[in-house]
Amino acid sequence: MTILRMIPEAEADGLQAGIYSDDIRSLGHVPSHTKAMSLNPEAYLAWEASTTPGSRPARWP
């Protein structure tokens, strides 16, 4: 049981809807970790960019 109120796919809008759409397109569903992380969509996108290979600045190893 979670203490976060996750937003169902049908209620998502804006950046959150885009994040959900990407997961549906690539995975066929929206995982619970995406629903939790996308409560703050800007932070989720920043985290995703920092963990995507090749997205780190050249100064990082």
C-alpha cells in the first residue's frame, strides 16, 4: 500500500501524460515507479536524463 496518491492514466495531463505515453509506447503499461516518480514530472525527467547513457556532460566519467 502506498501513501502517495498516484494519478491514473486517464487523469494524467501535461508532462505527466507525456511520461505515461512514453511508457505505454515502450512497455505496454505504466509501471508503478513511473506513476510515483511522475508526481513531480520535472524531477522525473531530470532523473531519467541523468541515467540515460550518453546524456551526461563530458566532464563526468
